Amino acid sequence: MKIDLQDLCGSAVLAGALSGRTALNRLLTHTAQEPVGPEPVFLDFSGIEVATASFLRESVLAFRDIIRGRRSAFYPVVANAGEVVRDELMELLRPRGDVLMTCTLTDDGAVRNAVPLGELDPKQGLTFDLVRQLGETDAGALMRGYGESEGLKHTTAWNNRLAALAARGLIIEQSHGRAKRYRPIF
């Protein structure tokens, strides 16, 4: 699903907390119907000249937190954000130690340059890279393959890292009974 923020908000300048909350309500309305399976929801910033930190906090970050908090099958991704918008997002993300998935979305819907914006701590960064490298995995497989090199004796640390990445919407979590598997969004 792609949501064009310029169309949603009616402006190329997105400013203010109140406007951000209005955008949040519209985003939640667009995503009220859950998809059958995991699906990225692209927040398309094409044509957006400016988005203030207060707008982004009350819309994009709040949306991601609500969607992931309810364990939705939607995975919010910031698409086509210009340098000014990315800088504002970084100003919000850096002090929180937070991260958002970003990409460039082409006119035909192809995803390019999918990378997290923000700074993952080194252990989560390693886990994110391993999930991308392996394609699909679980805590047990990571423990068997990398537990010794990480100095770990139990899968709990891997479970925590994977769950934290999924909560941020950086990887997809899929339950298979009591077991959980993880894979990259793209």
C-alpha cells in the first residue's frame, strides 16, 4: 500500500503538531483494514518540500508506534523523502536511539535503496544484517550459527534483538505456532 502524503495533507509543506495528528488520524483510517499477510505501507514523501519535526513526531513516528504496537501486518516505510525531510527525521530519531525503514519507491512500485534511517546499536545492527543476509531465520538458527562468536549461551538475546527489530518495523515477524520466524521487509 502506498499513501501519498502530499495528497493526504493537501500541501507540500507539512508543519505543526496539530497537522501531524490530523495526518495520523487519516493514516490510521487508510490502514484500518488489515492485510492478509505482512505488507509494507509506504508513506510517500514525493513532492514534500518541508516536514517539521513536530509534524513528523505526531504523524510518522506515532503511526509507526501505533501500527507496530498493535502487531499489525502493516510495516510502515518512509519512501522518497528528500534530504530536508530526512534531516528532520534524523533529528527526531537520534536522541531516541530510534530507527525507521526508508527507501526510494519508483513510479512502477519497485523498491530501491531500502535502508534504516537512524542508528541501530551494534548488536541490533548485526542482527538486522544477519536477517537480511539469511533471508529468513529464527533465534535458534542465529544462536547455532553465531552464538559462540557473540559470546551467547542462550537464545534469549537473539529473541530480544529480533523482537526489538520487528517492533520498530525493520523486519517482518511471522508466528508459526509458538515459534517465530523473521525475514527482511524487502
